[in-house]
Amino acid sequence: MLSSFSPWFYHIMPRAFVGSYAAGLPAVSNALERCRSRTVTPAICARPAAWGATLTRTYVAPSSEEAVQHRHLNLETRYAVELPHYEPGDNSHIEEVFGNVHSTESFSAVDGPGVRFLVFVQGCAMRCLFCSNPDTWNMKGGTRTSSKELADQIRKVRSYLRPRGGVTISGGEAMLQPRFVSAVFQEVHAMGLNTTIDTTGQGTKHGNWDVVLPHTDLVLFCIKHMDPLKYESLTGLKQKGALRFADELAERKIPFYLRYVYIPGYTDAPKDIDRLIEWSKKQPTFQGIELLPYHVLGKNKWEVMHIPYPLDGVQTPSHETVSKVIKLFNDNDISVICAN
Ligand code: SF4
């Protein structure tokens, strides 16, 4: 799901960072410096200790003044929120669960704080018109994977992920394999790392959110549209589930960044952007927005799967247009992450 929003962003940049990583963290930082952002939102994070790990202290994000000093992106300020710190602990009591995994990436600097290990799980109930990964839709596809084996893979690169980084699980829709994601997250906490889920909030409170969220430190919440009818025509699902999910994040005091795909003619109407701004400002744990300009690089997968691409002919938004939208968010004191 994460990779579905901005194909170039998630398929090209992470790999660029992997290459940069080989040349050292300064190179990664320089790559991020090329992306523009403004971070002004103080973060709040007071989460209880998770099973299998010990919460040693609660972090406080940089103050507005400190954040504004960093006008450009770098590894420390791109996601200004600070997540709980976990001490490594015993994992022998954590259940082994099998899940269907599409793919993994060992290093990413664009899917949560610090350097992150990414897991893309298989399966999604949405059918977004702009999806760049229709190959993740089938719940039965992917590779059957043990949570313990995946944890072993993560453990091998653990030292590169610390101190701010951790593991991000995306999809497909990560919420649709709740026991697997929960087990992996518990393993991650037991390694002394933090957890992030990239989700549209699919599923239900008791069947999915109650299983995953107790072990989740940060959410990258993809809100597809603020208009209920347009949401449904864009994704095939009703919007009310996503709004209930936002209420759940508020209740649990889980910080989240919104991800919003900016598609000319579909999600760019000024009144819809205004609505997004107003709604965001009311969310108690909202940290900022990741604006993802629409791109067509995912189109070839539709062709390979012999599915007509619904957004044929839709152009990517111009740099100037996206800059104006970023300014609008900034003018409303909303921090924006965008590689425009
Ligand atoms: S269809 Fe699923 S995987 Fe594709 S963009 Fe939508 S939520 Fe993401």
C-alpha cells in the first residue's frame, strides 16, 4: 500500500538510499537534503510499554524553534516525532505466526524515523484507481513467511537501524494480517527497535486494530480522500472505516502522519484540500502530512496483469502546483513531507 501511493518515491528512492548507505550515512543525508520540507509540529508520544520490551523513557520531539532551524530534510528531522525507546529483551514467549509477504527491503530512510527495515505484506481489500502495486492485492499470493524467520533477517541489520530507526510494515494492507504483524512487531520491540505501520485502516477494531495497535509506535495513515463519495469511487471501500480508525488512533494516543496522494482531477480540488487541512488539525496525535504527487510508474504492472489502467491520460502534477499545496499546508502550521 505504501508503495502504491507514489511509485517513484517508494521504488526508486529507497533503492537510491540503499546505494547511498553503502557510501555512508552522510550520503544518505545528502540525498534527503535534496527533498524539501518544513517541520514545525511538536510531537507527543506517551505510549505504554509493549509486551516483550521495556519502555525506558518517553521522548519529546524537537521544539518548533529547533525544528524550523532544519529547513531541509535529513535523517533526524524528516519525521520529527520521537518514538519510545525499547531495551532488548527476551523473545522466547512470542508466538510464531505465518504470514504472506510480498517483499522486504533492508534499508529505507523514507518510511518513518531513522533508517528502517521494510516489510511489504500481501493482500489488500481496496482497489485504488492509482494503485502501483496491484500484484499485492491477492491475499493468497506472496511468500509464506514465519514471523521468527523474518525476525532473524531483521536482527542481522539491527545495528544499522538504531538509534532512531526500526521496522515499517506496509503492503498491500498490513492490517489484514493482524496476528502476523503483531508477532513481528513484538519481535521488533524485543530487539530494542520501534515499529511503524503503513495502513489505510482496513479491518475492524476487534479483529484487526486491537491486535496490531498495542505493538505499534507510529502509523503512516493513508487517507485516500476527504469526500466520502469520492473516497469510495477512488478505492472501492467506504470512508467511514478510515474515520473510525482515526478515532482509534486518538483514543490510543498513537502518533500518525497522514499520507495523501495528490492526483490531478481526483484529489486536488481546493475544497477537498481545505477539508483535509481542517480535519487534520482536529486530530490530537496528527504529526504532519506526506504529500505524494501522483506518478505513472506503477502503470506497467496493470498492463502485465492485463487490467485496464483506470487513470490512463492523467498527468503528474507540476512542481509549481505541488509547491502551492505545500505552502497551503505550511500556512496552516502543518508540517509537510514531500519530495516535490
Ligand atoms: S489498492 Fe491497496 S495496495 Fe493499492 S494503493 Fe490502494 S490500499 Fe494500497
